[in-house]
Amino acid sequence: MTLTPIELLKSLDSVTRPTIALSEGSDPRIIAGALTAHSEGVANVILVGNIDDITTELSAQNAAPGEGIEIHDPASSALIDEFTNAFYELRRHKGVDEAKARIAVSNPITYAAMLVRLGYATGTVGGAIATTSDIVRAAIQVIGKAPDAAMVSSFFLMYPPTDDGRAMLYSDCGLVIDPSSEELVAIAAASAKSCEALLRQTAKIAMLSFSTKGSARHPAVSKVEAATNLLHEQFPNLSVDGELQFDSAFVPSVGQRKAPSSDVAGNANVMIFPNLDAGNIGYKITQRLGGYSAIGPIMQGLSKPANDLSRGCVAEDVTQMIAVTALQALGNSSE
């Protein structure tokens, strides 16, 4: 049985509770999810936004700010000068002056990212209202790519409807539209680390295609073949195989028949999709027809955690994403 992020965090002994900044702090779903995360011991939270709006919504949910639940209003924050100066130094090469920097950090999304960059929070979550592009842009511009990461990508954690099912990681289903072979390598390598950190499983990576082991010939298949070969060369310790169709990767009997010499076929827990069309469609089919729970998109490759919510999220999704972000933060601190 694979533990969800909340269950996994609660199972860890003597862990310092991370602090997660929520850039849409007055949204009822954000507040409900944050309150649950705090009460479950998952994380401390900073609610970013208009202080009156946040206080009113907290009161409506029979809560108030206190230990482990802070409110930061960019309009009155004592940190705004520090954030302005830091953002100016960070972005002045792009033509940002101090006036534009102050305007930028007054935006709750950028403010929350600055909290993470400067160490006031260990991760940030947004996207219940804002678009994915806004969340990702702030994360990349302010928090930045990890020094050892080739690129920033995303994944979904997929949890089965029954305890005996297989939890999986799907990537990239939310960010990189048409990755090259080299980008597929970077996505797969990052996803292996994410699998081990968040599922606590050794990654078995399937490089997915509409072909298995040469059953079809096409440039799209060649791209996946090339990525698989590069992965073997650059990361010889990873358990990876391709190109594989989904049934060859997931169903043991099919994997044995179509790729009998593979230790990944039929047993994969990391599914690397060849493009965003396949990834986005694949995770939604798994969720809607297969009954899996999908948590994501979760970003990987950043120097510190920042994650995006679906605008159709509910409070439980917020709590789970806070837990994911907290686990990523704990992973970063242990490296």
C-alpha cells in the first residue's frame, strides 16, 4: 500500500514542520485546505492577500490567525522593501527598475515566491484562481531552476482506487508541450527522483510511445528510442526501458509477451509521455475512467518547491498539494 503525501508526512518521526506560502490566501478552498494541513501537522501556512478578506474568511470557517497560521498582506508587509530590492537585483538585467520591482512584489503570487526565495517559507502553492502560466512564470523568475536540473517540468501523482492497485507518476502532463529526446531524458531523470521522494519507491521508468520495441517506425518513435538510449548512457543506474506502449508498460502479461527481456515492462511506476497531448489525455483518462486520484501538476527542477493547483480544485486538493510541497521541501533540506 502506497501512502498519500499527507499519510507519508504524518508517518515521519521528528520532522520540523515546513512553512508553505499560499498566494491566494482569501479563497475559501485555500483557507479550508490550509486549516486542514495545519491541524493534521502537515505544515505551517502563510496566507498571502488582503488582510481583511482573509480574516473574514477565516472567521467564516471558525478560525483565526495564530501560531502556524500567518497572514501576509503585500500592501502593508514590513518585508516589501526587502523584497523590492531583491527583485530589482534579480530582474534589472531584464529592464526592471525599482518602481516596477515594487509593483511586481506587491502581487501576491510574486510575493509568495519571494517568501520562498528569501527563506521566509519553504515552498509555495497557488493556481486555484491564477493561471498555470502565472504560477510557473513567478516560480521560474523568482525561485529559479535548481543548479543540477536541466529544465523545469511537471508530473502527476496517480493513486489507485483500491489498496492493491499501483501508484504511479505520470510526466510531463502539464508543462512541456513537445519535448525533444534530450528533454525527455531530463524529464525522466527528474521524475525518478520525484518517485523515490514522494512514492518512496524505486523508479521503474517506461518511455511511452505508440510502438513497443520497434513494432512501428516513425520519427515520433525514433525520438523516444533516442531518449531511452541516452538515459541508459547518462544514467546507467536507472531502471528504464522503451519504447513501450502503455499496456506493455503496465500489464505484466502483456509486458512479458511484448518485451520478455525487460524488467520494466509490465511493472513500470513512472510513465514518461512523448508529448503534452499524450500526457494530459492519459492522466485524465486514468482519473476519469480508471478511478485514480490525480495530484498535480507538481513542478520539478526548481531550486525550492513551488506548485500549481487546478482552478477546479477543492479543499482536499489544496491540502494534498501543501503536503506534496512540504515533502519536496524536506527532500531539499536533506540533500
